[in-house]
Amino acid sequence: MIRLLLPAALLCTAGLLSGCRAAPPRDRADTTGRPTVLTTFTVLADMTRAVAGERAEVVSITKPGAEIHGYQPTPSDLIRAQDADLILNNGLNLERWFTRFTRDLKAPAVTLTEGIEPVNITADAYAGKPNPHAWMSPKNALIYVENIRRALSDLDPAGADTYRANAEAYAAQIREVDRQLATQLGQLPPERRALVTCEGAFSYLTRDYGLKELYLWPVNAEEGQGTPRQIRAVIDAVRAQGVPAVFCESTVSDKGMRQVARESGARYAGALHVDSLSDEVPTYLDLLRRDADTILAGLTGGQP
């Protein structure tokens, strides 16, 4: 578990030491009067904004482009969380710092993967633990949306109709991406039905669309570019199976995967977006659509 070593003055400001006077909550009447919803990373924040519309202020703890796995909360994160009315997290061991972070907060916390059937990691030190990247499957995303709708409606019952309408409209757009993937991936011949990436972040997507998953490492938290053993194992598998294209994630080095491509004869087909939004993919729907286009182009031999 990550230990937060913060100066006592900041801990007092955040109200985390007994005997300290907690900082008073901000006066929301001076701002928007809307409830504040805090999410652990940018993907959840965007999904929540889509459902909340203008009825809530939604803030992400991590910034666009940040790697979520090894994130360590800062004193400002702790202080900001004191004003939250609701905190939304992913769960499935993604935010290993989350329990400590919320221990002294009054805001209710909701885990958005509730109701999703976990896929366990099968390799290395993480074997047997749930893969946290459930949002990477559009089918799972629909469960996230429903959990967000329910959490917002519990927080703000007067806005329940608005949240329902927004959630339905948003879910319809996610289903379009689901249909695209199901239709086009379903037409691939068996030898092309494999998704090879740096991180094992696509277990739910490969399960839902009948692909074989190969990766250099299971979780980004402790890896850099892949060990020689990991790289060699993927090279051998890609070559043996005749996989046409390989990919990496946008927040990690692609050096190891480019070596896989060179030595296996596969094509390096580009970066996939997973853990964070960015200028390239400013919304979750952009992330899903960009990844779907990149995967389909790589596996079918087209251009993204």
C-alpha cells in the first residue's frame, strides 16, 4: 500500500490528523450551487460528465495524459476531496491508493465496476487478480454508465429524469462502437483474430469480441519497456501464429513492441489509448472510436 508522507500542516488542512481543525467546506453558493463529483481518473470523469450534463461539477483527480496505475495522491488532492459530494472509482485494484485516500472523507464512494464479471490476469505477480481495465470494452461501458446514472440519481434525486435521458443518449453512442467492432472483427479470418499490445489492458475487449490476447506485461504499474524474456515470448508467439499487426499504449514506451514487430515480421500498427484522455482523444467516445479504428485497420491491413 502506498504511504502518503505529508507535512503535518497539510494533513491538518486536509483534516486527517486527530486534534486538527478541518478546513471548512467551500461555500458552493458562491460558485455554481451544483454538487461536486470527484473521479479517480479522466475516463471516468468524462463518462460522468456525459450523464450529469450541467447538473454536477465533475473533477478528475488525475490529469489528462497521466498514468493511473502508479499514481500517488498529492496534498492538494486530499484538500480538494474534502469538498466532494460523491467520489467515483473504478475498483478491480486499479486505484491501490483509494482506500487510504477516502478513509477520512465524508463523501460516499461508488465503485463503477459493480456488476461487471472480472477477467483475471494470468501472468507474473498479478496472476489471479482481476484485470482492472473493464472500461476498454464497450459492452462493459454500458454498465459503467448505468452505475453512474444510479449514483447521480441517489445524490440528486431531483435530477433523476435528466440523468436517465442523458445516460440513454450516451449509451446509444457506445452501442454504435460495439456494433462496429462486433461486425468488423467478426469478419476476420482466424489467423488475424489476435490483439498484441504492450500492456494486457484489453482482456475484456478480446473476451467480448472473440480475439486472442497477447501482451508484453500484464499491468503498467511496475513495467517499463518489457524484459528480454517477455519480448522474446511475444516475438515467438506472433511469428508462430502469423499475427499481422501489433500495438502499444500511448502512455508507455513502444520500444519493446517495435522490436517485436521487427523480429516477427508483423507491422507496428500504432498506439492505443487506455488509461487517460488527452488532446488526441479528449473524450471517452473519442478513445473508443480511435482505438476501434486503429485495431481494425491494423488487423485488416487498412489505414487508421
